[in-house]
Amino acid sequence: MNASRPDPVINIDAQAIRELDLSPLRSQMTRSLNEQLSEGAVLELRYQWPRSTDDPRELSECPEPRLWALRADAQLPWLPLLLDRSGGSLAQHVAMLVPHDFSPTEGIRFDPQALELWVTQRLMLLDHLGREQPQSQRGNLAQMAATLGYELDPGFWALLDRHA
């Protein structure tokens, strides 16, 4: 790994979660968005939140980590573009933000309307922010949406471009 790149695994301990402390993300917050995006979707957030062995909740159902994730998402709206897709980091992050159910056999089942609204809003927001970058992020955005089960109609971008 390149010595100038921060570790793609970010550990978020219980104290940071309780205090809504985003310092575990400092390595991302201090780097340019273009630099981060050039590395691709490689980040993995590892929450270290204590739960008793008889607690049936998934991590994304615990209010404290969810609140931390909401704050991180508000401060770093491009975070979903940086999260590893194949390992589940993106899905876990979205589960922290979007209502869902969890099934031991089927995994995360997002509320379809809530997920659609979140994906659409995030595409619009990140496309807007991406216009300030040297390269279009639309391909990356489409991949993010596809990971969450959405195939974008090319007309979506055309509609946004009409009033850019």
C-alpha cells in the first residue's frame, strides 16, 4: 500500500460513538475530495459498539451508532462513494440512515420508498458536488446506486443537466 494513503479500515470505538466524535474520519476529512475519489470505493467502517450476547439487534438498529453515522453522513456527504461496496460497508452505512428490517435469512431489507428517496437525493447531491471535481462522478454514482439495487435511466442525468 502507498505510504501516503491512509488505512482503508476505519475503526470507530464506543467512546467516539457516544460523543459523536468524528475524529476517526480525520484522515478522510483532511484530504481533497478528488484525491479520495481517485482511490475508489475502498473504505471500511468498523464500529466497535458493545452489545450483550442476548441483544438480538443488528448494529444498524442501535440508536447510538446510527446517530454517529447520521452525523458522519451530514459532515461527509460523499462518504457513500468512498465506502467498499463488495464487502458490505456501503450497505451497512445506508442501513444506518434508511429505515429497514433485518432478516437472518435475507439480510437487510430496506423500506423501498425510503431507499428510493435516499438514493435519488444522494445522486442529486453528489452529482452537484461532483461538478466541482475535474472528472465526472456519474459512473461512480451509477455503480453506487446499482449496489443498492437501482439501475439509472440515462434520462435521469439529462433531466439534471437541463437546469444545471
